[in-house]
Amino acid sequence: MNIVFIIDQVYRHGGIERVLSIKANYFAKNRDNKISILTTEQKHKKPCYNFDDLIFFQDLSINYFRDKSYFHPLNLLKSIKHLFRLRKVINQIAPDIVVVCSHSTDTHFVPFINKSIPKIKEFHYSKFIEEKKRNKKGITFKKLFFLITDYVESKYNRLVILNPDETKYYKSDNTIVIPNPLTFFPYEVSNLSNKIIISAGRIAPVKGYDLLIDIWGIARTNIPNWKLHIYGDGNIDYIAQLQRKIDKANLQESIILKGSTNEVKNKMLGASIFVMTSHNECFPLVLLEAQACGLPIISFDCPNGPRNIINDNNGILIPLGDNELFANKLVSLANEKELLITMGKNARENANNYNVEKIMTMWSDMFERILKERSN
């Protein structure tokens, strides 16, 4: 099978990039497959994750102005160049299937490039964030844009979404639910003896780390020997804001912004609880990684991801924005070793439901169905 994956870049650490490496490597293991990854702005940098040596990479060198809207005249000119270069390369490769991974402008014109080739679009974010703007009274530019995106999405052979709750946000009937595969399943698990609470992910306002600092300020007096470690990089201004907030609250001895790491598995194995305070998620892979390491999780019950991973047996869901309850549950869990162990064991078992073989079999089956549909 000849498969093309399209993404903006693979040099930055991120969930989409990491999952792409797993999928591409899985299919590349079968040497009868030809796997290509097309990027738009790799900028001559090396991939941050490991890819099979036989995977073909080609960068289109579009390099959008990321500090400007995609509708800015400069980026519109680049999108025209993008369309022609992408069409040329796809026609040269002549793939059996094209998969669009990221959410760049190519999402909107890929379905119309060589219509005989089946196209798949992955969604790694929750469309919950669009609901208010979609339901706003009157005609707005954004609502017109949504009409266009709904039409474009209907032209894909499949839209891959990460959890069943997302189905209601799509206007077309071409959705299929395939969760992300687990990136690792270590032989060992955390012994839950270190008094470390961990959080990890992209450092951005939507992740609610400012709320996590407030929660920690409430909880720490009742768990004075525990520390909170936050791993990740992202928005520089937001990171600086978080550090100022930590310093102002005199929490710098117990809450530490650790920066990015390539050893997230080892960091999780050295912790005892994972926490998440996001405002919204779709399918937070980091929760599965924490569960694979045997960590119980406390998370806000934000739309729409955590509730599809966490249940009463393996973690605790908190109503979004209830910092006081979050802090109280964190203290209770930290002080109840037996509950900590039970939840950690159940979390590990849940994570195994998302192992690579199970999830990639779903992808293989989808490809086979789509190719059969085309032949018919």
C-alpha cells in the first residue's frame, strides 16, 4: 500500500507528531508498503521522534507566517504555492491513500486534488470550541467559514475523530472513531512511593496551568512534603506569567516548571499522581501514558476527552473550574496509599486497551474498506 501522510512539521514535540511516528512506523514495518510524509515547514530540521529509515520525507518549504492569520494576503499567496506544490508531489507519488494529520490550510484543498485518490482527515482537537460561534445569532464571517469547512469535510472519504462524544459536532456522516494509540507501555510501573505529583503537556492558557497553581496553593498545606512538577514548553509569555504567579505565592520550593523532556516516561515512573487542569481536550494522550505507568489521575471533567479515559476506578474527575474540590481530592488521594495503589493498578489495565496493535488494526481495516469502496 502506498500511503502519504501530510503534516506541517515533525521537528517539534507534540501529540500529533508523536502519533504520526507510531502510525508511519507501524505501516513501514511491512516492507510492501511505501510510506511518505510531506511537510510544509520542516526548515531543514531533523524529526524529533524516530522514524523508520525507509520512510520518504519531502518538505514543500511553504513556511507560512505563523504570526499572521492564514487569511492574511501574504499567507494567501503562500497557500496558492502550497496547493500547486502539493498537487505536483501527490501526482508524482501516486498514493493509494492520503492522510491529512495537521490543521493547516491543506485541509481545505486536499479533497480536491486528484479526486480518484481516497482522502482521510484526522482531528486532534475538540470541535466543542466552535459551538458558541456556530450558534451565534446573525451571519458572521466565522459562520460562513464554518459552512465552507463543513462542505470540505464532507468531501473526505473519512474523518477520523478520537472519541464518540465528538460525533455530534460534525455535519457529514463520514466520521469514524479511532482513538490514538498508546505511545509506550513500560514493563515496570511506578511504585507510588515518591511524593511527586506530575503534569505534562504543551504550556498554553487552554491547559489551565494557572488554575493548577491556584489548586496547589490550596492543597500544599495539607501535603507539605509533596512537590508538583510540570513538564512541557510552549507559549513563552504564558510560561513567564506562570513563574511570576508561583513566585508571588511563594510556591517556588514546591512547584517547579521543569521545561520539556524526552524522558516523560521516566518522569512519570518517578511520580505518584498525574493531574490535568485543561479547559478542553479531545483525547489527551498524556493521560494514557500516565495510566500506562500506573499513575492514578485527577483531572477536570472538561469537554470532551478525559471522561473517555478516566472513570471512578482509575482516577477522579472534577467539575470544570471547581478548584476547591480538586485540591481536596488531591489531598485525599495523596494521603490514602491503598486507594492510590488500587487506582494505579486499574489505570494500567485501562491503558492496555489502547495498545498499538489494537489501534493500528482499526486503521488497517479502515484503509481496506476505503480501497474496496473505491474499487466498487
